[in-house]
Amino acid sequence: MGGRLLLFPLPFQGHINPMLQLASILYSKGFNITIIHTFCNSPNKSNYPHFAFEAISEETLTASPTMQGSVTNVVLLNKVCFDPFRDCVKRLLSNASADEPILCLITDALLYFTQAVADLLMLPRLVLRTSSLSAFHVLRLHPVLLQKGYLSEDSHSDAPVPEAQPLKVKDISRTYKIEGEDLAEIISGMVMGIKASSGIIWNTFVELEQPVLNTIQQNFPIPSFTIGPFHKYFTASASSLLEQDRTAISWLDMQAPLSVLYVSFGSVAAIDKSEFFEMAWGLANSKQKFLWVVRPGVIRGSEWLEPFPPGLQEAVSERGHIIKWAPQQEVLAHPATACFWSHCGWNSTLESVCEGVPMICSPSFGDQPTNARCVETVWKVGLVLENGFEREEIERAIRRVMIDQEGKEMKMRMSCLKEKVNLCLMEGGSSYKSLEDLVSFILSF
Ligand code: UDP
């Protein structure tokens, strides 16, 4: 078919995975792919021999081979990458041959500075938004919620927010504030960048979020392509920045069907030491088997595992297997896995939906509180821990989802969603058709 696409992911795990998956999907449709990337958190090129890679060199970033996902770093990337990114795209354009033209840029929505580069070089830009539609809808309501006073104080109220359903008032400050950092700047940059773009690609499927899609299309009158879930085409393993511990699978192989709780809070979220101990006691007291990802750095101020207080180590090791990083998709697809206790990052949430695994939700910031409320109140396939990390509530939640009748009902509803995922990807399904539309759209540039 010919034609080359330039893709630029935000260099954090939860954003690299969907962008590299999208690259593989578009490659399978006949496009040639160039991944533009920063030196920090650069993708593993050997897993993608069929792609070209271009590193942009920027001194502030090249100093550090790894970079934590944070609001500060998103703002920084949008400032320091402009010149090297522009120079890189300019060079690629001038070297492109007539039989393989560069058709467009596809960049992460949070790399909003790239719209100015696209305009400057007169190259169409498509945006990849890696969150759910629902979370994007809530994020973009920031000015309205600010004006109505929802952000003026830390409220612990359980009252609903009519403007931002299905959130509760207490979810609002969590959504917009990350340990003193303010998301306002990147939300407005992202929204303006999307409005000026040629179209937006979503890692979701229509059947999951139809009403929100309609609202977003009214507010963003650019083409929207809902072609997900991406990981059903290509897994996230190839783009993992950390080594995946395969003992997770051999340990699961020894467990009974639907008997294990999988626990992981993704690549960015962090907890305090006291919260970690509450988690450990809750897990141990639930008397269920658990596979627990304790990512190095997840406990603030610790390298890896804190020394457990007396008695806790024994209680945990009796029923649990602790690892640093899991082959998550395989874990969720394993017959032994019954429930996923998650921070509700969008990739994790979608991966759980696709495997029909009910969830316990401990959202931290950004899109996570909205994803968690969708799990609990819209799709009714899990529950949210309302009081943070408290051992009794944790123990109760685990038993509700893994043992009680309401957990069985959650499992049934999750299995229905899993079915819908399979249908939307089949010929004639919503994501299948949207992908065909996207391919035609790109070829029209
Ligand atoms: N992941 C993994 N192993 C783990 C934990 C997470 O491979 O032990 C992957 C997971 O499958 C997902 C990504 O890391 O694709 C995390 O993305 P998500 O959006 O859920 O959360 P974030 O890390 O962006 O907060």
C-alpha cells in the first residue's frame, strides 16, 4: 500500500504500550512505521525489527535513561522536545521518497506541542488518546468544575457530581491534583491540541462507552476512531520497560481455577508504607490466594519491599506470591485468576474487561477515579475501596468479589462485556469497521 506514518509516544509505560500496539495494527494494514522516541524510556527496538526508530536528542532528557510518569515531566516534555522533534520530522520529510510519502503524524494527546510542529510543517496530525472516553470527558470538564467550587477544598463527600457522572464529590480533587501538582495546564494544552488536530484515535470500543462518545463527538467535531481494545490485536509484552517475572505463570499453574486475586497498581501509582502494611494485612486476613506485584518504588521512600512487622511475613507468604512485574495480560487470562485489585489505569481496566475478570479498585489520580466509578456503577463489574487502604475494608471487599453472590453477578456481567469485545473485533463489528475507516482516512491525506 505504501506510505509511512510517524508515531511519537509519551515515554511512560501506560502510553508506550498502546502507541506501539497501534503501530503494529497500522503496520498490519500496510503502512510503514517510524517510531520517534526520547532517549529516556526508549522502546526495545529488537522487538520491532520491521519499524524504523528515530531518537530525538534533547540534553535535559538524555541525562536520564528513565523517567517517572508525572505531571511535571509531561509539562517538561512539551517544552524541551519542541526543537528536536521539529528538526527530526523536518529531516524525515526532506529525506522521504516519492514512492513512500510520509502521510501523517500520530502523537499522544498529552504531547500537545506536536500540533504546532504539524502546523508548521503542514503535516496532518492524528491524536492517540490513551484514556477511556469517560475519563477524557471528565478531565475536559475541569474549567466547569473549578468554577462550581468542586476543587476549592478537599471534600470527602459521597454526594454525586451531576456535571461529571458517575463521579462522587470526593473523586474530583483526586482526578485533578497529583501530590500538589496541577493538571490544569496539561488538560487545556491537550484539549486545544485535539481540537486543532485532524482526528482522534481511542483505545476503547463503542459498546462500552456509547453515550460518552456521542457527547465527545458533539464537542470535538473531528473524526473519532474507536478501534480498541488494542491489546486484543497485539499484546503489551513487547513494549514492557521492566522484565516480566515468569514465575507468576508457573505459580498460577499450581492454583485452583478462579481462586487467585491478582494485585497490581501499574507503572506510576505509589503508596505509603502504612498503606502497604494495611494492604498486606487485608490480603492475609482475606484467606484467599494472591499474586501481588510490588513494583520497585511503589512504596514511597523504599527501594522494594519494606521489612514486614512481626507475624505479617508469615501470613503473607502462606497464601501469596510477590513479584516485581508481571506478564499482566497472561495473568489476567489465566484460568486461576478470579479478581484484579487495580489502580484502574485504562490499560489495566481494559485488559481486565477483555479477560472477564471482576475488579477491586484503588484509584489514585487523573483518569483512574473515573475508570473506577465506571467499573463500579456503570458496568457494575467491581467495587471501589471507599476509605483508601484499610485492612477490614480490604478483607471485606475481597470476600465480596471472590466469594459472595454479588461477586458472582459481577463476574457474569464482566463475561458479557468480554463477549462484546470479541464481537466488536470481528468482521462487521464496531472496532473492525472503525479501523477500516481510519485506514481510508489516512490514505486520503
Ligand atoms: N503491566 C505489566 N505488568 C505489571 C503491571 C502492569 O505488564 O506487573 C502493564 C499492563 O498490562 C498495562 C500497563 O503496564 O498495559 C499499565 O498501564 P495502565 O494504563 O494500566 O497504568 P499506568 O502504568 O499508566 O498507571
